[in-house]
Amino acid sequence: MSWHTVRMLTYGFLAGTAGVKLLSSRDAKKVYTHVTAATLRCVDDVVKTATCIKENCDDIAADAKAINEKRAAEDRAREIADAKALLAEAEGV
């Protein structure tokens, strides 16, 4: 092993040890807590927005279904009227 490799391993060990101490400090824990709280607030907002969008989509789908049912009923009534007209013409001939 070269001295360069030993030196790099030592620096990595020292940086890792300092990082663990820094990340487990009381101030760091406060930061983690605030970041987590902000994340939870964002999640709540996203869930509220998604719920609102889903409700709107459900309303739109229900309205579209009603429109299609009405249209199908009108088409069926028109077909029946046309069939009655054809029967009336056939009887009159």
C-alpha cells in the first residue's frame, strides 16, 4: 500500500466520524424534525388536492354517463317513432 492510499483512508475515516457526530447533534435533529414536519404538511396538501381532483373527476364521469343515457334514450325513442311510421305506411299501402 502506498502512503497516498493510507492517507486517503484516514481522511475518509475522519470525515465519516465527523459526519456521524455532526448528523447526530441536537441542532441537526432539530433540522431533521422541521424538514420532516414540512414534508408531512406537503403530503397533507397533496392528499387534499388529489381528493379534490378525484371528486371532480367522479362528478364529470357521472354527468357524462347521464348525458350518454339521455342520448341513448332519445335515439331509442327516435327509432321507435321511425318504426311506427314505417308500419303506418305499410298499413296504408
